[in-house]
Amino acid sequence: MNNLEFKNIKDWYLSGFDLFEKKLNGESKSFLHEIRKDALLTLSSLDFPANHNEEWKYTNVSPILKYNFIPAVNSILPKFSKKEIEKFLFSNFDCHLIVFINGIFSEELSEIGALPDGVIAGSLRNIVKENPQLVNNYLTRLSKIDNAFNALNTAYSFDGLAVIVPDGKVVDKPIQVLYLNSSGDELILSQPRNLIIAGKNSQVNIITNYCGFDQNLYFSNIVTELYADENAVISLCKVQDESHDAFHIEKLQASQKSNSLFNHYSIGFGGSIVRNDINTLLDGENTETHYYGLYLANGKQHVDNHTFIDHAKPNCMSNELYKGILDGNSHGVFNGKIIVRHDAQKTNAYQQNKTILLSKTAKIDTKPQLEIFANDVKCSHGATVGKLDESSEFYIRSRGVPQELAKSMLIRAFANDVIETIKIDQLREQLNHMIFEHLHRVEIHNQ
């Protein structure tokens, strides 16, 4: 473990690129490598975010910049058996399973069943090698580089999830994606580059599950691009359950065409520093977008959720509900921005952020933003922060319920608005178990 001065961290990543290129073998001839080299130049000219940047005002990333993280492709990839990864999987429902170890696809651990004709689900690296025409009009086109973390991901992009659903195809079974990270003796930089494309009148349901195999320090730096064509339906449920000391940053950029539906669920159980940037462009009429978020943190964990919904066309609807449960000395941040552009008449946009603080030392910074440039719209936003309802707790305890059980019942009720939106029953129950496991409280089951 080698500490670096803040100003020299870029030199570390820039100097590792030569070794990365050597690991690519023939892949350095692909269109993606030109994108990588351009991103490397961008990285050399960008600074990592600091607190004087308004978008990063409440999140200090300097702890991430003190370590020499090694891109996973430049290190030795750990080996796991199917038995070893079982405890990290959501189970008891039928799904296609795709596994990444330190951001690199594992064919031997994945179990991808029969997919509808033309549907592709698996490794982005393999598609870039075998069928680049499927992705070259999308990869890096949706997500622009906003900061040095995005540039770092693009410069070292090697592998990640690729899901391509052609026009008219419906993937009946959910796709479960396990991103399992393990540092071992090295400080690993895991950098999945994910691409999800749903064609006209298609449907797909994806669960992404980010986990740490051990409690070692590592850094997940992710970029996900998502495209929903006309009448497409995409549900993406992200569960982030990294090791307690890990760092996790993801930028998701989605673009929707007319009559499409995008449901995004974000269930976060923290890490040392976690940052989620979730952005959607509603780029067609009668488009619908739903964001549901639940984030938990304890100890000294820091969780920052930034969302941005861009209403660019008329007759669209967005709905956003984010809830936080903070304990110990944890710090939560929520910044939700909605913009309704001049041509986006008949827009309905709703946003709500609610947070409960379970300790006197937990804190939240919340900033809902609404910018409206059209005049025929229905929009609202709001934020509430408080403790568990003492009168409700007193009422429950007056019925002979112990204090910890009463608190657990109230936590369950608070989280339920988000958890109940998830359509897979078995996944909902497993997430409920994880909530109480992380809060060290008594678990409550639905009757």
C-alpha cells in the first residue's frame, strides 16, 4: 500500500497505461482503443472532483486519491468456485446469471440460459472483438466525460456487461449480474463499462449486484450507458453491497425514445465512500421514467446520490422516490435535479427524498432542484428529515412489543415504499433481510 500526494495521482494512472496496452494484445486495433487513448488525453487535462465543485460539494473524494489502485487487467485475477460465489447471489428465482470478477467477465462462473433469437447478454469485451458494429454507435456516445473518474473508466475500459435486445424481443427471465471484487494483496481498481440497448417494442429486466468477497480495500469505478428505443421497457435494479472499506463510484447515463419506460431501482448498503450519478434524457414523447432509491449507512460511511432527469420532449412523466436510513456517524447526500425544457409541455414530474436519522451523529445534506422552462406542467419536489416516529413507537410498545422490535417494524414500514416497487418477490424478501442485517436490528417479515 503506497500513499500518493493528491497532485500526483493522475501520474500514477497515466503511467500504467503502457502496461495496460500490452495486456490488450490484438485488441489494441479496435475502435475502442482510439476512444481509450482520447480519454487518456482528457484524463491528463482534468482534475479529480473537489469540494469547491458544486456537484461534489458534500463529498470529499481525497481518501480515494491517496492509494495506488491497480487496474484489474494489470493484476492477477483471483479464482473462485461456483460454491464460493453462491452466498453473494440472489436466489430462489429463475434467471440468467452473468459473473464479473474485478470487472472482468468469468465464463466459467456464468450460467446464461437460452435467450430469444438475436438477444446478446454477456461480455462487452467479447462483442467489441467479434461484433463491434453492434455497439460502436452507442459506446461512449450516450455518456460524455464529466470528470476525471469518467475519463479513468474510459481510458482503461476493458470489459463489462453488454445486453442487446433487438426490436420486438422480450427477455422473460431476469438477468442477474454479479460484480464480485477482491483485492487480495493488491489494491484493485475494478472498472466495468456497461452497455444496455433495448430495441423498439422490446423488454428486459436486469439486476446488477456489486459485492466484495472480503473486507479488503478496493475501488469500483463504473460507467453504465443505457438506451431505450421506442416502446421499450427496461427495469434495472442495482444493489450495491461492497465491503465496508471499499470505494464505489458509478455514472449511469440513460436515453429514452418515445413511449419507452425505464424503471431504475437503487438499493445501497454503503461502503467507505459511495457516489451514484444517475441521469436520464427523456428524448421522445410519452416517455415514462421511475427512480426508486433506498440507501443505508452506518459507522463512518458516506453515501451520495445525485440524480438528473432531463425532460426534453412534451407529454412525458417522471417519478422519483429516494429514502435514506442513516445510523452511527454516517453521512448521506441527496441531490435530485429535474429540468423541464421549453418544448416539454404537458410534463408531469415528481420527486421526493425522505431520510430518517437513527443516531444523533448521523447527518444528511439534501438538495432537491427543479428548473422549469415550460408553462403547462405539473411538477413537485420535496425533502423531509427526521427520526423514527416516537408516538408510533410508543403505540407499538404499548401493545407489549419490545423496543428493538418496535423500531424494526417502523424501519420496515419506512423502507417498504421503495422495496415494494420491486416486482420479484424473492428479491424483495432477500433485500429486506439485508436491510436489517446491515442495521443490526430484528428482522420483520411480511405476513
